[in-house]
Amino acid sequence: MSPVTVLGPVVADLRQVFLDLPQPVAVVTCRSPSGEAVGMTVSSLTSVSLAPPLVLFCPTVTSRAWAAAREHGSFAVNILGHRQGVLAMRFAGPGDRFAGLRTLPTDDGIPALADALTVLVCDLRDEHPAGDHTVVIGRVRAVHPLRHGTGLDTVSLRVRGTTRVQEGRTTKDEAGTHAGIARCGRTAPRRARPA
């Protein structure tokens, strides 16, 4: 059997495995060299190391948003809440992804999403080509919890469907308050732990 005949079923099976495996959904944001706010949805976010603090995600090799972040050298990872599927879909599609959204600037001008659960401000540490994606490793220089809530995952997003989800509304349990993230690269407020 040739590798070509095997590849089709393997790709389909592998895709199904990961459709059924919950993975965190986040939006990576940054500024392009011309100063334009850019962002993309990622579903491959994972922690790599705590010392030093490293995270990993995998944009497609054709991602214009990632090309801009690479050139800038730093980016924000905006962790989405479980009711923010519409926001995730917005940053995965065409059009002005930032239209009407509240953002908070970091100390170096990265537009962080004001309604995210948590924002990780990162500097690009390393990149590795991996098929049709790039493995990106970022060093976290600041962690900014903005509100309490459960994170959005790929299975919840797929099961709910984009037409029935009402993530655009902020619910009482996710409302929270935050003072913004000026000086984002310098200090990180600590989230209070329940007793």
C-alpha cells in the first residue's frame, strides 16, 4: 500500500480525534509593523514550562496575523471564557476583527481584549516549522487575570454551534471588574484564591 492511499484515512481519523478532544481556545493579538491591530484564534495553546514561563501555540504557515506578530517580536494571548464562542469565531474569519471591541493597551502597545478571562503578554522565544503549521514558543513576561470564569474549549465551541451560541453577552458570573493593564510588561496582579 502506498503512502498516498494511507494518508487520506489517517488525516480524516486524526482530525476526528482532535475534534473530540477538548483544547483551550484563545485569541493571539499584536500590532503589525504599520501599527494595525491584528489577531487570530488558536486552539493549540499549551503550557511548556514554568521556569522559565513558556507557552506554545501553532498558527498556520499562511497566517498573516502570525507574520505580523513575528515581526513585532511580542504578542498577547487572550484566554477566552466559555461563553465567548462568537468572539473566537470572529478572530477565525475575515473582516475587521477588532471593530467595536474594547481593548486595553499593554506597555508596548499590544491590543489586549478587555473581555478576556486572562491575558498573557509574551515575547517570541522560538519557532519551529511543522508541516502546514509553525510551532511558536513564547516567553510569558506578564499574567493579567481580568475576570473569573471557565475557559472556552474546542469541543464546547463545536457542540454549541455558532448559530445558537449567545457568547456575545457578558453574564453575571463573568462580568468582573478590572483596572486595565497599563504597564502590562512590568507587573502582574495576582488572582485571589478562594478559601
